[in-house]
Amino acid sequence: MKVVILCGGKGTRLREETEYRPKPMVPVGNHPILWHIMKIYAAHGHKEFILCLGYKGEVIKDWFRNLNWMTSDVRMTLGDSGKVHFYDTMEERDWTVTLADTGQETMTGGRIKRIEKYLDGDEEFLLTYGDGLGSVDITASIEYHRLHNRVLTLTGVRPPGRWGELKVTDGHVTNFFEKPQTSSGMVNGGFFVANRKLFTYLNDDPMLVFEQNPLNTLAREGELGCYAHDGFWQPMDTYQEFMLLNKMWNEGRAEWKIW
């Protein structure tokens, strides 16, 4: 199945990192968060990607254009021929990536509508945001979607707590959870599975917000399913969350790393 990733937002709440690059290119470890998201899908066998570009989309294009140079050993023949040989060291060599310019100011619904042409012949596709990581079982979410036969299935997650959670015994702290998952309520964690009928809920308005009228309409019509994920999930909306994800990666505690 093709994987559509929304990569066009400006990431204004993470201005420290997004002033000169789009949020999907903000690094976690030595790779952009976008790479981590793609690796999650690739681990489940989905390696055809359509990236909906917008704000500073050229940065994402440059990264993929130069990926071989950055990750492989290279042999060059100098002179007129200018032949270049990349040694086969890149794990992502079997990925295919469509880089689609969906507009600088286009909203999420408009971006999805604009890549419809790249899904010709596909009855189902996967969809997510370019700024969230989780240990989501993509294969299980697809099975759930097919079992219930709805137009769209989202992954419901328990949002991480805003403050560290304390476990207190006899007046002293016995455990401290830096970013606990809350036990009450679920939110849209992305990681959608979609039927092609989804496009009938989208119009050509570039200002169409996917999370407003389209999702509300699907919900009213009983066509929006929810695959519950109780494991790790963490967005990267703020500088503190950027620091948290990098700390987890650098300390070998990256719970989203399933590859």
C-alpha cells in the first residue's frame, strides 16, 4: 500500500527548529523525523511513499536527492565521463518516493486532495502526519480497517502527559515518569488507513482542513473507525518534545524503533 505523508505545515510552535527547514526535516538523532516515520511503515512492508510538500519543500527534495551521497561510499571517474558509482550500502534503496508540491499555504484536506492522481488504481492507502512517532502496529490497523469496512480508520492514542508523573509512597517519590501516557480519553494519533472513497469527502478548496468538516462528516455517517493503540506515541510539536525524542533516541530508549 502507498503511504501518504503530510509534510507541508510550517511548524510554528517549533520555530526554534523550523525557521530554516520544514518540521519533517527536524532531526531525531542523525536523521530527520520523516525518515523515522518512513522506517516504521517500511518495517511493515510499505515502501511506496507520497510526500505532500509545502513550506520549504525544497529542503525535503534536496535531502532525498542527496541521500545516496550522504549514506553510501562513492567511486567517481573524473574527466569528461563523470561516472559515479554508489556502493550498495543504503538500506532504503528499495523505497520509491513521490515528492508532490501541494502548495505553500494549502491546508491538510487540500493537500490530500491534490495527490489523488498519484493513487490511480489503489483502493486503499495509508496516511499520516510528518511529525509524530509511535510503536503503532500498522499491519494490525489495516486488518482492523478491512474487518469493519469503513471509509477511514484513524489510530486513537492516549496523549502524553504535559508534566512528569510522580509515584509517591509514604511521602517520598518512588518513581518519576518523564512523559507518561494519560489514562483518560483518546485523541487522533494519525496513522490512518483509507479507502479511496475518502476523496469524495474532499473538495478542491486549498483551505479545506481535513480534521474539520471531512472527519466530522465521516463520523456522522458512521464511516470513521478507530483502531486503539495503547502503546507509545509522541508528537513533536514543541521544542521540549523535540528534546525528549532526541534524548530517547540517544539513550537507546526509542520505543518507536521497530526496525
